[in-house]
Amino acid sequence: MAVLVLNPGSTTLKAAVVLADGSVRSHQSRETWDLGQAAREILGLLDSDVTAIGCRVVHGGQYFTEPTRVTPEVIDRIRELGDLAPLHNYGAAAVLRTCAELAPSLPVVAVFDTAYHTTLPPMARTYGIPYQLAETEGLYRYGFQGTVHQANVTAVALALEKDQRPNRRIISVHLGGGCSLCAALDGRSMDTTMGVTPLEGVMMATRSGDIDPGMLFHLMRKGWTPERVEKMLNQESGLRGVSGVSDDPRALFAAADTGNARAALAIDLYCYRIAKSIAAYTVPLGGVDGIAFSGGIGQHSGRIRQQVCDQLTHLGVGLDHQINGATDNPITPTGLHRSESSVGVYAVPANEEVIIAKITDGLLHTGSQ
């Protein structure tokens, strides 16, 4: 097996070739708004031994609840779902069309972020809006970043078992440009912070996360268009919007350390929202056995992890500050907790591309994951 894994973001296309043993032979990344052209460049360098392509797609809506072999009709449906994930689905559709054009002989599998969350119980996926409206418009909590949450839950369950700790109740905290949490019981997603779109939930790099919907009516009465509101909430809010400095926590800590109050507020708000969500997820799980931190921020920023975990001591979370501070690029799931902590805390390296490759190969050869 040699699978080309494509991961289209809002303005980036990441690519990796994953071999049968799970090793990654090459990484590539293109920063551009034109993801179709980025895919064209990557496919132009395609190795001859690649036998399949696996592509991450953010939103599967109600149509795609499992990995799916890509056809022209599937691409059209992914694009139709673009209104629910405008920063991602349109780009993914462009990438998939380029694959069909330049590599028509290779099978392509779409792996959907929303698929892992199809196990959400009705009380977690239903909004308090008219039921018929939700049914007609498909307005349910779909959740996102499911592939990485699934990988985190699997990795931390194994790490907890190895450490001879309970491992049924795990909260996955993925912190990158987009941020979300997932509460998993026995490996199944029971709740997650993102909703109909990837905008709901905790505060993110440039996205607002949860807000009072009433403020949007106020802005619209002031003449704001839906497009202007959408841009503000998706691209001008979060760490960047609150701080007025940056969406990078490293820059914000540097500014806060020199007295920038807004930078400090942005970090405090970010960590508070995350800690509050972790505490809330002890309700569907009946407690928590392990917490997984992943993503560009969760995996690398000890200061963010510490500021979050220090607000959770009442839950039995005991972070080892020395180990945590020395862990900024873990190769395997790394325990950050003190021995007496009743909750295991781990920094988990991102291995989303390996999971996507495994899913792709499994679907093509056995018809299942």
C-alpha cells in the first residue's frame, strides 16, 4: 500500500504518502486560495507506486456518514454542502475534481470529518429549534475534526491501559487553527463542540466560537449583510479579533508578557472556554479518565495546556508542570500528569494522515475500515 493523503484546509493543501507499515515517506504543503492548482502541482510529482488517494473532507452533512468512494456525483454533493463549511468544502471539491482529471486511474476515497460523530445521541445532536425546521434543513450537530478525534481517543485509550489506568472516558482536545473537543465513551463520540458548521464551540484562532445569536440581529439591523457577518465570525474573531495582535499564541504570550492587556485577555478567554468545555463533558461521560491534547497548539504549547489544566484541579487533574513544559513536539502520546493525578493528561502527535490512509486502504480492499 502506498496512499497519497490529501488534507485540504481553507488556504492550504497538505499531502503525504503513507506506506503499508504506517510510515510517512514524504510531506508536502501548498499555501494558496486555489487548492485545485495546488493539487495539480502535487499530483504532477506523484510517485508511480501510489495505488490510491485518500482525501479529508470537512462536511458530509446527512449524506455521508462513512468513508465514500469518490464519483462525479459525490464531488457535486460535497460542493453542495459548501454553505455549511464554506472555508473547506469548496476547496475539497476542487481538489477532488483535479484528482479525477489528472489521476483518473487511481481510486479516490473521501474521509469525512463528520463521520465519527454519527454516534451522537439525539440529546447531543438536536438543537432547541422547531423540530420540523431542523428536519427540513438538516440543522443538527454534525461535529467536525472527527478523524483526528478518533485517532486521539484510540491512542490515549491505549496509553491509559499501558499505564494501568481506567480508559473508558476520554476527552479529546484538538487545538489548531480550528479547535474542537470531543467526549468519547468506549471509543464512541458522545458529544462534540462544533455543530452544524465548524464555527460553533470554543474560541479559535480567527473564529468566534459560541456567541449570543441575538447580537447578529443587532448587527443586521445596523446594515450588516450575512456575508459581512460570516466573514467577521470566521476570519476576524477569536484570538486575532480579541487581541488585535495575532492568532498565534506564541506572539500573544510575548505581547502579554510585555504588558499587552488585550493579548492577555485573548489567551485567558481561549483557555477558560476550553477548560469550561472539558468540565462540561464530564456530564455525558460521568467523569473523565483521560484528556488528549493535539493540534499545532495543543501538541506544542505547554503554556496553553498548563493554563487549561490548572483550572481543572477540582476534577482531579494534576499536571506535572516540569514534564509539560519540556514537551513541545511529542513523537508518541506523552503523559503530562503527576502520578497521583486521577486523570491522565497526554500530548498526542497528529497522525491524521496515517488514519486516513488506513481507512482508504480498508475501504478499497475489504469494503470497510
